[in-house]
Amino acid sequence: MFVTTREDPPVEALAFFRESEGISVVLPRSAALDLGFDDGPPMKLITLNVYSSLEEIGLTAAVATCLAGHGIACNMIAAFHHDHLLVPADRAEEALDLLMALRR
């Protein structure tokens, strides 16, 4: 779940980014609710098991374009070893199927 805070990110954070408006934090839903954050839209995390260079061009665009073409929202997080996507929980299986087809 995406939440925002002005305090240091909780230890349960999967990812966070400091912005001038606050700290954007990705938390497991249960942790977010336990910490008192409002419930948000249910999301599922998909990790791309592709080892891509941080300088590689086009991976994010290809994934986002594929999912957008099927009306699936996607929030990408690029980490050092993998790229991660947060997609609506009710479309996660469909997103995974589309990404597997894209991979081929």
C-alpha cells in the first residue's frame, strides 16, 4: 500500500522516497493498517526477475505500455537488482499473464 508521512519511514517499509510534500512509503497492507494509515486500494507486488542494468533503456516503458494497453494501472519501482510493480490486486493475475507473454 502507498502511504505518505512526514515522520521517518517505519521499519516495515518495502520502499520509500523522500519528497518535499512528505515521505512516500510502500508498506504491506496489514502493517499500514496496524500503524494507523487509512486503507487504500488493494495492490499486489510483482517483481520482475530480470537482471537489468540501471542504465538499460526501455524496460520500464515496455512494461508500462503493455499494461496500460490493457487498462491496468502500474506503479514501477526500480531497485538495484530488480524492478517491482504495484498493480491493482484484482488485475494482478492478468498483469502477470501479460508480462509473461511480453517476456516471450
